[in-house]
Amino acid sequence: MSSGAAASAAGVGAGAAGGGKDDELADLVRRLVDALARYSDRLPFDLDRQKLRSFTTLAAITITLIFAWKLLRAPQEQPRRPRRRVAPSPSNTSSRSRPGALTSTDACSSSADSRAQEAINQLFQPVNLTLEQLVRHKLSEGRRVTCRLLGVILEETTPEELQNHVTVRPSVLEVLLEIAKFCDVYLMERILDDESGEKVLSALSEAGLFTNSGLIKDKVLFCSTENGRTSFVRQLEPDWHIDTSPEIVHQLARFIKYQLHISPQRAERVASNVFSSTSLEQFFGGLDQR
């Protein structure tokens, strides 16, 4: 059935309903007029029935108009319109049929992202620094360094061992020579006799530390007590002091700018200006060791 036919049928139905209501109202008016006529016969005075019917008819018309006005004001139900289905456009159909296809904008964005990622990778790739750069960075441009011999430069760890033999650690030579290129280096140790001092100087010379480097024999200092080494350091006022004794490191923490505590076990930092490492060469092995 078409929309016009549906509207006509709805109008006919509404008219039939309205006509039925008017017939009922007219029948009610006629009954009212007849009842008034019968009632007028019982009145003690004469009443003109023609006038009575005219008055009653006027009242009935007024009531009918009021009912009709209210009926017309009631909202009529409008027929629903069928929804139209939007046909998919060729562009939408092609894009849906090819979910993996990229538009030109997406392709440009993907290319730009890949170039940006390559630039970031090149920026943050690890940099291979030279030993000189590592030493300068770790020492923070320090110009004077004091260093203990036992356990740092030498294999021996006690003064008693120096009376029998002295061995320079080969792995520390390159780092020590690099430090001596731009720092004023003082080496110091506690010894039990003069012969031990002679053996130490001989071993350092044989290792090539006094040849074409900043190290000289006059800057190798010896003392007979631990307090003597502490006094040496405080008098020289270095930028860095390197030691294996936690007691001396703790005592000098207030007076020396930076210290490096060498210990086989990684010790806890006793102060913010004290660093620790298992060896001197390990400390300068990479920037992540600081």
C-alpha cells in the first residue's frame, strides 16, 4: 500500500469516528428537548414549545461547537515514513574491500616516522670514547691526584710483602700514564724500611712509569705510619685522592674534593664526594661505572 492510500484511509477512519460522536451528541440533544417538553406540561403556567425548542437548539449547537473545537485540537498521529538506506559510495566500498591499503597521507606519515626513528637511533647510539676522554670526564678536570701504591698500583697489599718483592699491576699502567699526562700525580705508601722503598722505585722504573711521562721519582713519597699518608694528602690538597683504607677515606672526606675508594667488594659510599670501585682501571672502564 502506498503512502497516499495510507493517509486517505487514516482520514476516512478519523471522519467516521468524528461522525459517530456527532450522532450521539444530536441524539442526546433531542432527548433533552423532549424531556423539557414533557416537563413543561407539568408547569402551572403556559410555555411556548416553539421558543423552548429554539433555545434548546441554540444551546445544543454551542455545546457541539465546543466539542468539535476540542476534537480538532487533539494531535493526529502521523504515518511513519520508511527509512531510506544510504547506498555506500564507491570510495567507501573500495577502502573497505582493501583494509590493508594506505592512503597517500598515511604513507607520508609512515615515511616521516621511520626517518625520525632513524635520527633518534643515531643520536642515542653508544659513543666509543677514548681513554683520554674517559679519564678527563671521570676526574672532572682535576689537576692534582694523590694515590696509594699498595692494592692500587702494586699487586702487594701489605708493607710486609714489600720487603720481599714488588710487582706492578700491568692492567693499571695505561690508565696511570694517561692520568699523568694532564694531572700532577703523587704516589705514596707506608714502608717498614728503606730497602722496601728502593724496591718500589726500581719496580716502577722497570715498568716504564718514569719514561716520557708526567711521573717522576721525586713525587713518590714514603712514610712509616698511616697518619703520615693522611698528612701527605692534606698538605698536597689534591682534587682527587685514591686509597684502599676506609678509615683514611672517611677522615679525608671533609678535606678533599673527591676520593676514590678501591676495594675488592664494592663498598658503600661514605659521602657524596667519595666513589668506589674494585680497581683503578675498572673505574675508568666506562661512563656507567661512576
